[in-house]
Amino acid sequence: MAAVLPPQAAPHEFLRARTRWHPLEIVFWLSTLLPFVVVPEYLQLASQIAIAALFAISLDLILGYAGIVSIGHAAYFGLGAYTAGILSKHGIGEPVVLLVLGAIVAGVVGYASSFIIARFRHLALIMITLGICLMFYEAANLAGWLTGGADGLQGIKIGPLAGTFKFDLYGKTAYSYSLIVLFLCFLLARRLTHSPFGLSLRGIRENAVRMPAIGAPSDAHIRKVYTIAAAIAGIAGAVLAQTTSTVSLEVLGFQRSADVLVMLIMGGAGKLYGGILGSIVYMVARDQFSGINPQYWYFWIGLMMVLVVMYLPNGLLGGLEKLTARWRRSPT
Amino acid sequence: MKAFSLCLGGLLAAMFAASGALAQQAVKLGLILPYSGQFADTATQMDNAIKLYVKQHGDSAGGRKIEIIRKDSGGIAPDVAKRLAQELVVRDRVDVLTGLILTPNALAVGDVSAEAKKFTVIMNAATSIITTKSPYMARTSVTTPMLNESLGMWAAKTGVKRVFTMVSDFGPAHDAEEGFIRAFKEAGGQVVGSVRFPVANPDFAAFVQRAKDSNPDGIYAWVPGGVQPAAIGKALSERGIDTKKFRVMGQGELTSDEALQSLGENALGIITVFHYDHNLGNKLNRAFVQAYNADYKRNPDLFSIGGWDGMHLIYEVLKKTGGKTDGEAMIGAAKGMKWESPRGPMMIDPQTRDVVQDVYIRRVERVGGKLVNVDFDKVRNVKDPVKARMK
């Protein structure tokens, strides 16, 4: 989607060109309203897709842009979910307030752990991120008095959105809410990745040692983006807790970290829309396959993953871009 | 918003009109089970029993055809289970929600059951409070306190004075331990010591030694299945505790068929409490086990019996309501319903909508060269003790 400019253009010219909205982007965001009309009985699923997409965007910021491999990103998702759930039990029912608090808690913990994250690369990061996530999982399991332990948190009371819209059985409120939050966070992430900060993140991904040499402090940038990503993951978790009124240990589970990674890689890392597209395809496929065959549907998911990685190394979005590029070239 | 609720009202009214006109329309059951992931086998066992029930009793009840819609919750995932339940209600228009092997999932579905006023049958999840989540919920499995409080009481009454408890450190085990200790103390017993060990503990020698040092006349143990029962059996025999003479007690899972295979000789004499075993001698059970084996080449277990009785409850309720499927009518018909199950006499408690049943005290013995759980005593008509105390 990026317009390629001749290299002599001034850097701010380059950045400005990138921030311009492509017509396809506008079409995409308008089409997210379609489920309300076309498939109103799937709104609950649409809401969970929006949450997964938000979570994938947050992972994309650190993995796709800064090159920080994480298979424990659910730690922050879970923190956000538990924060929203536990506080709602103690009288804070306003969804937006809970959302902010969930983001703050996840962000603070993300900031604290970013000091460790910034010191390592690659394989070591896999172990560290997984380790952090497992620690939170066990802590939540042990603190049964606070989290409800293995049974899940009970007594979550979420007030109506903006004091008017109750979270209904059809998922109308849930989807509207998740979609608005997704869009706002997407705007933030988009602004971020198209800024000089975003560019230096990409520099870190390509060569972390070289960046300080050109005046960009790698460690500080990594800490910053990791904190932001953690806060967004916390928001995603809080939205899930609110729209479903459930929180259980599984929000911190390895499966959730792995799923989001799969969605991001399938959609295409490092492109923001990749995460969104990946979560749409993955969640819809999962829903359809498991509806057709509740016992052995993982086979089809597995097959799909292998095919995508084999034939579309840059994910679905990468494949689409290639296709449109070829189509554009062919008439000439 | 107002326009929307008007639309919704109109839609609902149209639905009711339609259901009146089409009395022969199928009754839809939404079956939510963990078909994939680490609990997949429990879902298989339950689904087998459900298929067998439909095969033996036909696919209609109360003059209406029964259609089952299966959904995979994939392990512990209350958000998924809840969404599936919501979709079953709004998209597939099911009349009954059922299945539900895992507690967090069952609790989440409780909200949907209450809001949509759908009759819901819990076929396994065993945490006491689940049925309080929705007034349209009934349960056909068992509750953890039901088993362990019965065992605690029984132990104290049959001469055990001093007990040492050792359980895994996680939710279900805590509930079991708490239930056992409470009933045991109430019946005059004394707990001389308790330990909780990590869930994935490979070696129990130190814990068994600690138990031995505190000189109890009984040990209560709760470990998850897998390799742990064998490890605990080994530790007991190494420390010279003869399970044939010394009272080692636990919940049924401790001596499940798989556990017995790995425990071997060390299992002999272990006493467990459970609500069902395929060795129960009554006629209904023998026929059930035989038919089950004929179709699936294995023995039914607790998941199977929960599914079987759940289907029975749904069929009988439909017969009683004459095919009416609104939540009020169905739960009304379920309350106080009694039947004879392969596991013995069953009843749905009219107050709590939970199951009332006999629980069996069994001892591992060698019968015809095989290790089996032989029931030698039972506690009759056990109600869930936690909800009894709530009032």
C-alpha cells in the first residue's frame, strides 16, 4: 500500500505520503459496518474478531515493526482482562473507565518488563516472554481469592455502555464497542508506525546494533514500543472481559499467545492490516470448520497454516499486495 | 434503541407465532463440549452415550423430533463457550443448552441461560455453585462436595479417627479437600496434618513420609489422573504403607481404569467414593455397559453416564411438557423428576435443581484376575451439601 517515492524526496515528504489514507483503507473500515446489516446473527463473533485484531495489532507493533519475538503476549491481555473483571466486581462498572485502568495496569507491567526485553534478541526473547506469561498464569492460579482460580472470576458486573447501551445477547453493543476501540487504537498505531519513531523501530528490526550509531537509542525505543503494545493488549483483554463478562485463567494461557501469533503471521506481520486480516480469516475459518466438524477441525486449520506459509511467505496481505502489483504491471 | 427493541419484540412475537403454527418443528439441543484439545476424550465419552441414548430411544420425544447441534468449546474457554451459547440461541434458535464438561465454561453459559430463559442441562461440570447462575439450569452429573463430604462422614463413622490429607494444589483439589475435612470433622474426626503439593509433582515420597510421621489411621489423597496415581501408589508402598490394611481414601478418579492399570498391585485396598462405575451390578447398568461396549469397544465412564442421564432428563421433560420448550415449562417439569439410571435412583432436587443420588464407597479388589472398584457401601440420596447450607 505504500507509495514508493524517489529517494531524493525530503524525509518529511516521504512520511507525509505514507500517512495519507489509501481509498482501499477507507473502503475496508466502512465494510467493518457490514456485519450489522448482512450477518446480524454473527455480531458476537464479529466482536471477538475485533478483539483478536486489536490484540494482533499490539503484537504487530513489537514483532512486525521492532522485531521483538514474543510468544507470551497474552500476559498483558490477561492483565487487562483481570483488571477490568476484578475492578468491576468492586463497584467500578463503567466500561470506559475499566478500559483505561486495564490499559494502565498492563502498560505499567509492560514498562517494567521492557527493561529485560530490551537486553535480549531472538531466541532468548522467546524464552523470556513465555516465562513472564507463565509466571502471571501461575500467580493468577494461586491467587484464587482474587481471581477465582481455576473456576474463573465470578461476579463480574459491567454497567451499560455510556450509561445507556446494555451488552445484549445479540452482541450489537459488544460489536459496536469492540469496533470503536479497535479503530481508535488502530489510528494510534498507524500514526505511530508512520512517524520517525516507527521508522527507527524498523531500523531496530533490521539491525539493532547499528541504530545507536546513527543516533537512535535502540533500548529506549524498544522500551517505549513495548510499553505501548502492552497497554493496547491490556485494552483488548479488558474489552473481552467486558463484552463477555467472563475472565478465566485461559486469558493468560499459552494458547492465546500462540493463536495471536498465528493470526499475525498468517495475515502478514509488519503491516498493521495483516493482523486484522489474519484474525478475520483465522476466526471465521475456525468458526466454520468447527461448525462442520467439531472433532477434527484442527486438521483444516493446520492445513491452511501450512499452505499460507508455503505459498504466501509474507502472509495473506503480502500475497494480496503481490497480486495487485502484478495486475497493475500486466496492462503495460 | 427504542426502535430496535420494538423490532426485537416483533421478531420474538413472530417467532412464538411460528412455533405455535409449526408444532412439528424439531426441538433443537445445543451441545457444547470440548471436542478438541486436552479434554477431547471426555467429550468423546459423553457424546458416545448421547448417541447411544438417541439410538435406543429414537430421535423424538413429546411428539417432536430432536435435533442436536454440536459445538466445540476447545478446552477451558469461557469466552468461547459463552459466544457459542449466544450464537446457538440467536442464530440456531436452540431450545435447550447442554453438554458442559468444564466448570468455567458452564458458569459462563449460565449467564446466557438466565438471560435467554433457556432450559440448560449440565452433564458434567461439578462445581457446586454452577446451578445458582441460572434458574433454568439442572445438573445430571455430581458435585465435588457431594462425593467428598459423603466420604468424610463415612470415614469417621466407620472408625477412622485421625486423618492426614494430601492434595494437589489447584481448584478442584482444594474443593475436594475442603469437603472431606469439613464432613470428617463434623462427624468427630481429627485432621492431624495436611499438605498440598504442586500439580505436576512426580515424587510423593517426602509427603508420604510426613503423613506417616504424624501417625494417622487414614490418608486422604486427591491427585489428577495421568501418571500421578501410580506415583503416589509407589510412594505408599515404598514407605511401607500397606493399602490393604491401612485406610487410603480418595475420590473415584484416584482408581479410575487407567489409574488402576498403572497402579497395579499397589492399588489393592484403596477406598474411593464415586457416583458411577461400569462395574455396578444392577440390571440397567449391565445392559448399558454391554450396549456401550458393542458400539464403542470401551467402557462408559462418569462423562458417559452424565450424558446418558442428561439426555434422559431432556426426553422425559419433553414428554411431560407435551413438546413445549419454553424455559419455565421445561425447568418446571424437570424439578422433582425421578428416574432409575444405570447408576441407581436419581432425582432432580425441586429446590436447587441439582441432582440427588446415591454415592458409592468402593474398594479396589482383584476380581477374575483384574483390578476393579467393588462397591461395598453407599450413602443414599445425597444432596449437594453446599447449596443445602446456603439456605
